[in-house]
Amino acid sequence: MNNSTALSKFAVDLRYEDIPAEVREMAKKMTIQTIGAALASKNMDFTQSVLAFSKKYGSGDDATRMIDGKKTSLLGAVFTNSIIADNIDWEDCSWTGHPSAGIVPAAFAVSEARGRSGKEMLAAVVAGFEVYQRIAMAIQPPDDFKQNKGWGLTSWQIFASAAPAAKLMNLSYEQYEQALSIAAVLMAMPNSLVHRTMSNVYHYQHGFCAQDGVLSAMLAEHGVDGMTGAFDGPDAFGRHHLITDYKEFWYQEGLGSRWLILETLLKHWPCNMWVQSSLNMMDAFIHQDGVTAENVEEIIVDPPTQMRMTLRPEGYDKIIEAQYSMPFCIAAMLNDPTPGPHWFTTENMHNPKILELAKKVKSGPSPEQDLQESFRRFQRGSFAEKSITIKCTDGRVLTRHMEFPKGHPRNPLSLDEVCQRFLVQTSKTLSREKAEKSLETLMNLENIERVSDISAVLY
């Protein structure tokens, strides 16, 4: 069976009842985590700007915006919700990016618009992840890739929404294949500008990709001719992808038996994935060893990670820049151990106390960890190991080591831990009663007959 047909048949045929229990649970955890991440960002200036943009240019009553609970068009909901799901950088991190920021908003919005059940939505989340991840892996850059050429995270993200949307629209095998093929045509060219500038357009890219992915499924449903076989033969789109060595075997690698959704990482902290281990260790230093902002003399991170030890003594002007900085994130945690978007307010990113603490974070003596090699290790089931040594003003020298951060597949967050994290994520945006009711609803998602009936409860 060719690649295009195999992916389409797998997705269309997948039923909730046929999915292993641990895979279903992971889909639920991913859904809870992503919605929690979106809601966590509600009071951020950028989220409110996205909401204002959505109100200005979108209207309708097909699906719900997560932030204000108001109805808008299907495409408008997918666009808005995907942006805010990625805004605080607190969702997932797979080998290829943040698929849940496209998968969950698309699955939720299409389920609302088409009257689908919770079981159908969860099956679409699983199918979406399995299809997306294999397509994205097939076109990953080669080992000698240099990031300044433009990593395609926010280009292949289009498949993260196209794949679940096409399933929830109950497309035929051929239509599903057409939806993926249309998405391949619409996939944006990778570029490095947003990574170089750290612009919040990066988050908007997730919204554009999510919207275009759903639009691809809608167009396939409407009817087009041709547009099959996107992943096969000499014209396969991966053969023309400018920065890849095209690993075609990935399309069908373990399809239906190896569940790649189980091999993703759910973030414990609202920051870049390569900062996760450092914050896990700092959390232990704070809560187990009594380390405080006042008794820290020096913090040594070893080995340092490429592009993640950025120190801005004058302050950080862009949220992404702060989220990517180990010195800033460690200092923000020391200042306030409870995670959330308040770490990245303009005031906090220019707080003299935090910036002085950030100066105490130093690189250790080991060679810098290369980001591309770190991703290769992640794909092989490992992770970039880290040690932190803290010299305290009382003379203590404390050291911790971590191989797998909390949330990694080999150190996973349990369903209960994801639920507790949801309560933390929503603590500043929902009342405790509302958050617990929302969580109860999401935990019962497989028993919901119509997803459209629960939006008012969630938001």
C-alpha cells in the first residue's frame, strides 16, 4: 500500500474502541494540558490582542473561542485557539514541534461544528497526532542542518490540524487523502526570521497553519479533482522540501502498532523544552533544600545549551526571548516558585531583583549542547542531561542531576499530575469552582455525546 493511502486508511478507519487504553489516556492528557495552557494565557497582553484581532475579522456561531467563551466561525475559532494554545509555551513538545497546539483546537472546533461526540474527538486527536508526526518526521532536516536556514516547525504544523479535521468531517479515504495533499500544497516555506527576531508572529503562525489545515479538509469535502498521492513517487512533496534529506520510511513506520503520541513530552513549566530540566531541579532545590532568592550566591548549569543561556542585564523585551533563557526562567522561579504567565509580564522581565538573580546563573565547564543533536537524542528516546550546582551564602554547595525532565515519556506526567497542573494553569483565570468543573468535564470527555454541549462549562 502506498504512503498516501496507508495514512488515509489508518485515520479514517481508526475507532475509539480500537485504541489502546494508554493511548486514549494520553490523548485526554494532551487535551487537558493544551486547554489549560490556552486558558493560562488569558490575561496576557498578547492573548488579548489576539482576541481583539479575532473579534475584528471573524464572526459566526460554529465553534467557541476558548478565552471568552463566545461563538465565532469554525476557521476563526481554530485560528484564535491555536495561537493562544501556543502563546505561553506550556503545551507539548514532540520531536517536530508543538502538534497539540494545532490538533486540539482543530479537533475541538470541528467536533463542536459537526456535532461529534467526545469519543470521536479523542479518536481524532490520536489519528491526528499519528498522521502529523509521521509526515513531519519524513521531512525533518538532515543531521548537518544549520538553524539559520529556517526550521520548518511552523510549516509542517499544517498537518496537525488537517489530519484530525478531515477525520471528524467523516471524509472518505480518497477525500482524506486529498485533504492531506491540499495541505501539502499550502504548506508554508520554512524561514528563520521569527526565530531570529523572537517575534510573537511565531504564535500567529500556529494559527495560520491550523486554519489552513482545516480549510484543506473543508475543500476536500467540498470537492476537488486529483490531489492524491502527495507522499508517493517522484513528485512526492518531500522530495522538493528544500532543507530535508527526506526519510520516506517514516510515513508508515509502525503505523497502527507504534503509537507516537506516547513518545511526546508534556511540559511541566511554561518555557522552552530545553529549560524544563533546569526548572525541575530548581523546584527541588527550593522545596526540598530550602534554597531561596536571598541565600543564592551562584548557580552553575552544566552543560550549557546552545542559545539558551542568554542574559539580558537591561531586561527582556520579548516573551519568547525570556522563555528561552535559562538564567531568566531560573531567576523568575526563585522570585516566585508558582509558574504562570506572570513570570513573563513586562514588569517581571525588567524586575531588577530578577535580573540580578539571572546574573548569578553561569555556564558550567562542559562543551555547549548543540540543539540539533539534542533533538536527535530526543528522537532516540533520550534527552540532553543536565546538572545544576548551587553555591549558597551559608556555605552549602548543592548539586542535582537530571536525565529526563518531568513530562518526558520516560518520566511522564500521570493523569492526576496533568489535572493538578491544569488547576495551576487556570488559577489566575478561572475561579477554583469553575476550574474544577471544567476539569471534571474534560475527565469525562469520552462519555460526552456532543462536544458542542460542554463549551459553556469549560470557558
